[in-house]
Amino acid sequence: MAVTTRRADAQRNIAAILTAAAECLGRDPAVSTSEIAKAAGVGRVTLYGHFPSRAELVDAVFVQAIATGEETLGQVDLTGDPRDALTRLIESSWHLVDQYRALLLAAQDALPPGRVRELHADPMARVERLLERGRTENVFRTDLPTSWLVSVMHNVMHGAASEIQAGRITSEQAAPYITATLLAAFTPPKPE
């Protein structure tokens, strides 16, 4: 009985810590673990018992955000003209990037360089499939590797989040800017 209770308490603590961390990091990517523990209603020792480092906590919150985003992106209609499908995917993807913008900045700061990209593997695979279809239908360029085009989309999205953070563009401007940039970048060059 005591072990079951302790496990239930631990699960409640983990859930409270992750919820508090998502909220706190969403407001301030540099928030301290002490502030997260306080918001979760647990002590720092409890927080560190479950997440031995700030990076591990940020990673866990980012994994949750990616999973939530995958549910949303899985609902995007990617049928029809690949350019129209890409526009819909960009719009939905941008809303997620915008929603998790501060968390993304925390992840980029706290996690090893390849980890953020690794966690984006499923969303990037969706983009890759769409780009491959567009290449087959001759509406997306074939002179550059698909992996490069996916990387361009990833970097443009994250660059837009940084531009908003710096105050150079607004959230409302981002999706149309991203769409215009990527459609231009993905359009096949005119034959000479």
C-alpha cells in the first residue's frame, strides 16, 4: 500500500512539475527551477528527485509539447495541390511554434544542439513526405535535396520565433512571411 501511495504521489508531483514548468517556461524561458518548483507546489528536492537537471526538465516539457503538436498536425489536410497543402501545414505549424515560442527558446538554450532537431523528427517527416509528393508533381524543386528543403523550413520557422522575440515582426505577420519565403524557396527554378 505504501509503495502504491508513493508512486501515485510521485506521479502527481511529476504531473504538477511538468504543468508548472510548461506554464513558467512559456512566460519566461530563463525561469529558475526554484520558481518552477514553487509554482508546482513542491520543494526543489522533489523537483530534482524527478528531474536531476534543468535540461532534463526542459527536455521533458518539450517532449510533451511536441507530442501535443503532433496531434494537431496530424489533423492538417495535406491532400490536393502540394503548395496549398504546404500553406495549410505552415499555418498550423506556425500556430504551434508561436504557442510554444518561449519554450522553444528555453530548449534551444538548455538542450544539446541536436536534441531540438531530434525531437522534431516526426513533424519533419511529415514535411518531407509532402515535399516529395510536390517534387513528384513538379511543383517543388528537385535540384536540391529534400533534407535541405526540410531544414530550410525548420530554420525559417524557428527564425520567425526569434524575430518576434526581438520585436522585429509580429506573430500575425509570421505565417504569411514564412509561407511566402518557403513557397519561393521551394518553387523550381525557371529553365534557362
